[in-house]
Amino acid sequence: MTSMLKHKDWTAHARRALGATEIVASLARLEGWTLAGDGPHVAIEKTFRFANYYETIAFVNAVALIAHRQDHHPDLSVHYNRCVVRFNTHAVAGLSATDFECAARVDALLAD
């Protein structure tokens, strides 16, 4: 997983839609992420839970920094003590490697 988190400039790489087998294999490497939607709206998502609003917003700000650096911006559903993070790649009408790398980076924020 560590090598997966080395910085990669996604603006310099062409993104492509992953096939079903690639999606299943990539999803298996992530804990707690699930498939949502279908067709061009297929995404991976995960709900992160926190003790309070302050912790939730601190997490949202950290996710925003990751999104900015990766040039890949998730949909966020922000609530008092939780945030749902949802990644997909609109440009390929599906899921790309970028979605899974960004998900791993978000998970790393809360790793022990």
C-alpha cells in the first residue's frame, strides 16, 4: 500500500475506465469502501464517523487537500458526526485507478 501512496501527477496521465475485474481487485484492497450507483454513475464510497462536528470538518479539510493535490475531487456528504466520501471519474464515465488511489489516501488520514 505504501508504494501506492507515492505522489503521482494525475494531470500528466490519461485516465481510463477500469473493467469489472480490475474494479473488484482494487476494491478488495480497500477496507470499508463499497460500490454505489451504476453505469456512468458507478462510484466507490465510504462513510467515516467522528465524535463531533469539529472532527468531521477537520477530516473534510484534509480530504480537500488530498483532492486538490491529486486533481481529483470526490463528492462529500457532510453531517454533524460523519462524512460520506464518494469517488468516480466523470471523464471516463466510470471508475479509474485515480479513484482507488485517492480512496487509499483518504484512508491513510485515519490509519493508526
